[in-house]
Amino acid sequence: MPPRLIAIDMDGTLLNTDGDVSFRNRSALRLAEASGAEVVIATGRRHSYAMRVLHDLNLHQSSAVVSSNGTVIRTIGSRLLHRTHLPLSTARWLCSHLADFRKTLVLTFDLVGPTGDDSRGALVVEHLDDLHASIGRWMRSNEPYIAQVDPIEDALQSTPGSIPPIQMMLCGPIARMAEAESRLLEHPHVTAVGAIEAHNAEITLHRTIYPENDLSIVDILPAGCSKASALTRLAHLRGLSTRDILAIGDNWNDVPMLRLAGQAVLMSNAPGDLLALARAERWTIAPSNNDDGVAIAIESALAAITV
């Protein structure tokens, strides 16, 4: 069966190491849309940051973008389809529970306007130095949206009109972030993505690792949120089965959607232990993000239906 929905991660998957979409990948996206498939970008980026790249791809305005690892679904044209918030009380508790890691903490709020852009305060931090050391390029790129609030809890006031965050994020060296993740998972209300969630779970953790940069990002999301949960909801909205999905990714935060999809493709630039999992799960392994792996996966999937 041809894929009717093609879910593609961005960083490390659709984008090469220079942050660009190759000519062959662009051509494959057009080929997919011409075949009748919906191209869905599924990313850990928030919507506004993803659209910096997506505007130039000329995808259908009605096609969906799954952002912030599944907490928000919008169309390319910025129409909101679904959003999940992290309760303010949970967010405040996390700030206290993560006292030893506050210098690496970022709050994300969905402040997207009709144009697809958001405003200052979409990202809130208490400290800047550690984040600049770990993710300096990202911090510089997002400077217009970052508000520094000390203490960070002041951004989480229960006042009329206040908006809860959609996620929290920790960024830093791999070993340090492993400590933070372990600290969080000690609490019964916190589960790792893909684990069996307790009925009282409030938080789901996602991990993205970049070994070459000694960087790990731990995304703290409302319970049950993942790229897979968003794609399940989107498939229902589109009247599709999850078997109709081709999913392409490269990192640990992509695992839920890869397991969900009827066809799963992992990029060869994925971390080594994830490549081992892919072989065990019998996922297809595509060439790297610098070798047009997305295009090759799409071309292969579409060619198979014409043979």
C-alpha cells in the first residue's frame, strides 16, 4: 500500500548538517504530494522555529506540522488543529524539583500568531550563560523570542489570561542531562516516552542526543504527548489508519512515531545504539541526512507501488 501520510523529522533527517534541504529532498517532497500523500513535518522544534525552513518548501498550506515533539499540531498555513498544555502547577513543581539544573532550563509557550511567527516570551529562561555554552547557535537564532525571568516561576503565575507552557526543556552535556533525566524519573508522576504510563502520570520525557557535540536535550512534555500521539490524532482527523503512515527520523524522540507507522525509516546518522534498535525492530535504514536519505526513502516507498 502506498503511504498516504509521510511524517518526516527535521534536524538530522530532512535537514543536512548545514541546516539546508537538498534539491533531491525538495524534489521528493513534491513527488510525494503529487502522489496524493500528505507531507507532515514532525519536529521537536516549536512551530515558529520550524517555519523558518518550511516557508521556502512550498508545501500545501493545509498540510500539518507536528511541533514541540507532539504538543502542537498546526497547518503550514498556521491553523491550529490541536494543542496540549503543561499544567501551571506541574510546571511550578518542576522548577523546584530541578533546582540543581535551573541554569539549563527553558520554558516554551505557544504564542504563534496568524502569520506563523511568535513573540518575545515564547521562550523563557532564568539564566543565559550555560545555555549559550551548550546551544549558542540556537540561543542566538531565537534571541527575539527569549525573555529572561528571574525567578523563572514568575513566568508561571495563575492570573487571568495567563497561558500555561506547552513544554519545558533541559539542554547540556550528555552526562549532566542523564543526571537530570534520572532525577526526574525517580518521581512516580514522570515517565520516559515509550514506557507504560501510570494512571497518575503528569509528565513524559523525550531525549535527543548529539554525541558529536556532547549535547543532550531533555524535553519535558505533558503526559502522553509524543510525535506518535500527534500522528495518531492527525490520522484520525484525516480518516486514515496509522498503517498508512511512512515515518522517517534519526533520534530517540522519533522512536514512538517509528514504532507507530506502517513503514519506518531511520537515518544512518542516528546514534549507534538507536541503529542497533532499528535492526532489531527491522526498520529500514536510509543513507544519512547529508546523502539525501529522506529522498531515497520516499522514492523507494513510492516506486514499490508501481512495480
